[in-house]
Amino acid sequence: DVRRLCCIQNFPATDRRAEEAGELERLEPRALCPLNRDRVVISGRRIVVFDRDANDPKVTSDWPINDLAFNHWTMEIVTPIKNDLYVWDALTGQRLQIHDNVIESNITAIKFGLKERRLFVGSEDGEINCINAACGAKLKVLTPHTYEVTQIECMSGKVLTLSAPEKVINVHDDTGEKKALLLKRIDLSDVGVILRFAHDDREMLAVTSEEGDVGWYSADFAKPIADTSQCSVNHSQAVYCCEYFRNVPLIITTDNCSAIFWSVPPLRAYDFFNKIMLDLPGAEDGAVSISSMCLSWPDECTLFVGTDRGAILCVDITTVVQSAGRQREEILRRKESGERAEVISGRIFESLPKPVNSNEYVFFLESIWTVEKAHGLSVESILFCKRQPSVLMTLGADNCLRIWDHASGSPLGSLEQGLPEGLIYERSTAWSFPLDPHLQIQSDINALMESSAKFEDLDLERLRSPEDGHSVQHLAQRQTEECIAKLKKDRRRSIQMARSNSSPALAGQELPKFGFSNANLGQEFSAAAPRYLQGKLRDKKTQDWYAGSLAPGYSLPQLQSGMSRPPASETKKVLEAARAPSVSLGIRNS
């Protein structure tokens, strides 16, 4: 690649073993000729033609994309391609930049830090790097795995990395800026073939396996806590997806065509809660399994599912979430009313009905909307953007990244790599990423106020909780105007002079724009007429020291430097020699 001055591909032009064995005549190449963009001819004692597959401008990448990440602050989408990171603008769908060679081998997992300023990158060789999300600079290196990194998750002060072939979860310290010590090493060899894991942002980890088991581990002690082997309802197939709820004490795991909810404290500890059966598109033609899953935000009452045949569907799970919320409130109420010992010991659950394999706890849920051909191949990942208005992102095995309306399932666009630089390309799909400017400005202002000590006197709860009955958009617009007026007022206050011992009379006055003197404080000089300094004339004969409008007669062209122009007698022969070829070719010089 001549733009980056690096070699991106090399291949042998002939088969040396066949030549040495006499099966082929030696090539001994002498010349190379490109016939077009994708075909090259090499000639020697024989002629060899090489073809390559043309780039598909409609896909996101010609190479497999193993993961994706979304930055909610900068509105950027990050996709790993080989050992590079491609950064896309979520508002326009255009590629912004490429972070080259952020790691040695191909990237298999990426994850933004909690503040989305850093990006953790894992490779197929087990290496893990922490880079700056803005420029791609390496910040620190984490303890590597023996085999490829399957998944990366971030907690407060910790980073969790999973290597499924190694069957190990490493817990790294993330409090240091340049060093990341290995705190714990969780051995998962007893679970079987590990697929995924999830965490509760504190210390508990939920691990799923290909045998259908779900186990819980402590990140602080690196020991198993419980599993689902003794539960009344279990998975009979591989569990590909697992996720913790943040609002209710539940965990959801999915297999081929169903999803099981598991309860965690303060509900029954690590026990069966509910099971829902899903109607997946294409199930009548053969086996279909769930390949990816995510929950809505912030209510977590909607489940989005992707299948291995490229379909996505949306399911309403409000009944399960509300049931778990009511049970948690009832247990906490009884705990505060004098039954603390029963709640801590678990005796309180003896008086509550236990979920079993019955129609009351195992039932069928219809989907709100379904897109059967969302991708040509399996849906590898689903990401719900935690912003308003929300957007659903899907990454398929067909190397395409698409966005959808989470409420209706309508397509909003697809990331397209287009043609190489210098070639004109028109998008085949329209990219329409939804954005409310007032809500976005309000979100940015709230973030600035929370991080700055200057705005501690503002009532943040009043800014965030509408009580006057207006719509959220109207309230956000009004609050934006109030905050902008507040910033302007503080700005005017900051440019006023403070009281000093030497000149107390100047306190409260505004600083001048260009300077001040004792005679005229804050005098304005911008309206004064310009005055040009007259340069010295070196010689009366060289009046062309100035060029353009300042030159005498205004007939000379503008000079590129202050060097004097040579006399016309010295350049006459050069001009005549330059006109001679033009005359011989029949070109007249006007």
C-alpha cells in the first residue's frame, strides 16, 4: 500500500516443488504487467496469470469481523478487521479513521472501558492491549492468555478476560495507568466447553457451557458458588448467550429455541424462575438456534434475539420482569418488618411458591416484530445503543453491520466500505441514524455539570425529572436554553477584574479586548485605519521589490519571494529557446 508505505500481501509466483521435480518448467520471471485492478500477468520462460476476488463495496469489510463496539459519547462505531480498528461515524455512516496494527495478530474481542475513553483489544494469540480510543496509542499491556481471547468485560477497577480454548477467566487490576496486575485466575476446566460469561458489576460471574450447564463463580475468591444441575428446569442444548439484569435480580440464558430466567439474591439463590418458548423463523425447515441476544435499555422489558439463519426478532418480557420486581419488593418489605433472620437464612422461601416445570412458569411468548432475512448468514452479535432515541445494531457473519429501529424493526442503514479512494461510489442503502439534538445537548450538559465543580449549585434532580407535564423534547429544549444562559452569565463574570491592593478601583470592571492604558481604559483599536510600513528601496533601478497591488504601475505578477527580478536581457535567450519547440510543433504562443 503506497499510501501507508507497507506491504499488505505477498504470495509465491510459482510452485518450487513442482519445478524441482520437473512437473513444471521453471518460471524465472522477467516482467510483471497488471491487466486491470484485479488481474496480474507475470512472464518469464512461461506466462502466469493471477486473479483476485474483487472487493464488494456493499459489505462492511471483505475480512471477517469478530466483534463490534459503540462509543455513546463520540457517537462512533468500532469494528476490528484483522489487527486494525476501523472507526465509523454513527451519524453519517462514513469511515472516519483506521488505527493500524494495534496488536500483533488478528483481533478476536474488543470492549470499551467504563468511561469509553479506552478500548481493550484481545487477539487470537492471547495478547490483550489497552489503547487510547481517540488515537489508537497503546496505554498498557495486560497479562496474556495461552490461546485466543474470546470475551472481554469491564468492571469498576477490574477487567475480565475469557479464553474459551484455555478454559480460564483472568481478573486484571485496572486501577493503574501503565500496569495491569493479574489478580485472580479462575479455572473453568470442570464446566466443560465454555461459551460465554456475564457479571453483575460486583463479584459474581455466570458461565455457560456447550453441555447446557450454567455455573456461578466468585471473582474475588476464584471459586465456584453454585450451578444449575439440581434445578427443576435446565437447558438440554448448548447455551450461547447469557446476560445479567441490572434492575431486577434475574439472569437470562438462551439455547436453541428457548430462554430461561434464573433468580439471584434477594430472590431464591441461583434457582429456576421462568422459561419462555420462542417462535423462531425457519424452525419448520430444520433446526434453528439462537446465536446472539441483548436486552433493551433502561427498562430491560424487551428481549432482542438473533438466529444462526440471519433472522432477528423482538419479544416483550414485561410479565417476567414485573413478577421478579414484585417478589423482590415483598421480600425486602418482610425483611424490614422483622423477618430479617428468615430472609438471610432462606427460610422465608418455604412459605413462597417454588417455580417448577408447569404451564404457570413455562409458557410461550409471541414476538412483537420479526425480520427473517436481516442478514445472509448467522447474526453474530446484537448491540442495543444506550441512548435516546435508541438504535439496535446487528453484526452478521456475512461481514455486514446494520442498524434497526428497536420499536418496529425497520432497517435504518448498513455500513458500506465502498470503493478504494479516488473512485466514485454511491451507497446502495440510505443511512439514517436517529438523533434528537435537544436530548443530545442536554445529555452533554448534564455530563459536564456532573464532572465540573463549578455547577454544584445547580439542581440536577430538577433538570432530569420532568414534573410539569411537558414532553421530554420540550423539557430538554427549555433546559438547554437555561444552561446556555447560565454558561454565558458565568463567562461574563469570569472576565471581570478581581479586587487588588494596588488598584482597588478597577474591581468589577470588564477586561478590555485588546489592552488598556492609564489614560484610556479599554480603548478599541479595531476601527482604526490600517497603516503600511514603507520599506527601504535598495536601488532606484529595482522598483519591483513590491509585487501585486503595492508594485509601481501594478503591471508585474505577484512574486513568490522578495528576490529582485532578473533583467529582461538575461532571460531573452531562454525565452527564445523555449519558443523554438512550440513553433516547430505548430503551436502559436499568444
